[in-house]
Amino acid sequence: MYNISIISSSVRTDRKSHNVALYFQQYLTENDLANAEILDLKKYNFPIFEERFKNLKNPNYDLKDFVSRITKSDGIIIVTPEYNGSISAGLKNVIDLLYEEWHRKPISFSTVSSGEFGGSQALTHLQFIFWKLRAWTFTANFPVSKVQDKYTDTGLAINKLESDKFAKIFINEFFNCIQASRNNTEI
């Protein structure tokens, strides 16, 4: 069974993308597909970093814990809202904190928005950033438009059949990417 980390990247009050992170955690565990944990950037409350993790002299416990969880993950699902046509500052901060830890790590994206486009511009930015970091990303993604109308605050899908149908396709593709990464020693 895979160990999947789900990064919930919004730190805003009344955030809705976190509901999608909760949905994925429930979907993966209820269907006995993976061990899934949420790495909630709001709970970590990291300061703005001035240096990559490997160069920090005395990283705090939360930072070491986060890095350890990323390193031990077989794959990562990043759930992020689109802020002003991009990703949140907190997510970019965490991405830049690490480097080697992202290399060849299978990463998938769920972008959300309150409007019609489901965070498509944030997705473009994430694909480019992680391409530069040499992570393993793939084109299947899980965009959610009008997120406020689709998931409850506890992560329940309003239209469970539809969400589960798309989640199954998304997760199957993600697991194929994880398996391919295990079978390949170099990109």
C-alpha cells in the first residue's frame, strides 16, 4: 500500500480547498487504496524561509517533521486554490524550501477555484515549477470549479458519484505514475 501525503496549501480563513484535501484523504482510506495523511500548511504555519532545508543550521521540529513526511511519501497530492492567477505564497515557500526531496517524487495536482476554471492557471504554474525541480508530474489532474458548491467542510462530496468517478481516474493515473517511478532509476 502506498503512503500518500496530501498537501493542503491554503492558509486563509474559511478556505475551501482544504475540503478537497479532506475528500482525498477519505477517498483513499475508505477504499483501502493508500495510507493518506494531510500536511496542512495552515497548521505548520511556517515562516518565510531564507534558505533551503539542507543549508539550515538549526531547523525547527515542524520543519524537520514536514521534510521527513515528504521524503517518506511514495507520492504527493497537492491541493491548492488559485490566487490571482497563481499559487499561494505559502505553497511556493514550501516548494522552494526543498530541492532534492522533490527530485523524481511523483506529484499530482488538484487545483480549485470559486469560479468556472478550476484553478487552471495555478496548475500551469505548478507543472512548470515541478518540471524545473525534476519531480515526476503527469497530465491527469483534478480541477474543481465552484469548489464552495461541491464539498462540505468535512470533505464530503455533494455529488459523491461524480466526485468518486473522477477521483478513481485521477488516483489510478497517479498510482501508475508512482509505479513507473519505482521501475525507473533515472529520468
